[in-house]
Amino acid sequence: MTTDKLVDFDHVTDYISREAAWNGIYNCPTKTDADGYIWVRTKDVAHMIDDVPAADVVEVVRCKDCRYFYNGYDEKCCISHRGVVVTDENGFCHHAERRSDNDN
């Protein structure tokens, strides 16, 4: 089962599906030693990770980083084409646009 996940791109730079990664590890060639330990070569795991397709993710722009965010006297607000909405600086929505250096 694959689902879209919102991801904060400030913290991670590459995304893979956890399920696909585990499936790849389980399918790597293994060897079992005399004591019953199962060994997997690091090189095989590295190749498997490289072959896992990127996960379907969507960038999250937190309200505090959005061009529509306004830190008012009493309330933190989103002022956009939707009107004025009271929000939280750590919230997010699908209308968000990251604030540029030219935005105040």
C-alpha cells in the first residue's frame, strides 16, 4: 500500500519507500554461516537502495515560512486569496508558497 506523505524538505534530501527498501533487503543474496547467522554483503544492500524508486512525497511549507503568513498583534494569520484565517506558525496547507527574500 503506497500513500502520499507530507515531508519537511528542510530536514531530509532523498526519500524512498520504507516498504520497498525492506522488500529489497529481504531479496538480497544471503549466506548462512555454521552458527546460523545470516550474512548480507554491504555492497548488495547499497545496490538495492540505489534501485529503490523514490517515494511519492509532497513538500511541506510551514505557515511561518509561507508568503501568506502574518504574525499579528494577537493572532497568527494566513492572509491569502482565501481571506484571513487564524493559523498556527507550525501548521501547513496545500495553498502554501515559500516566502522569498523579497517578501516582507
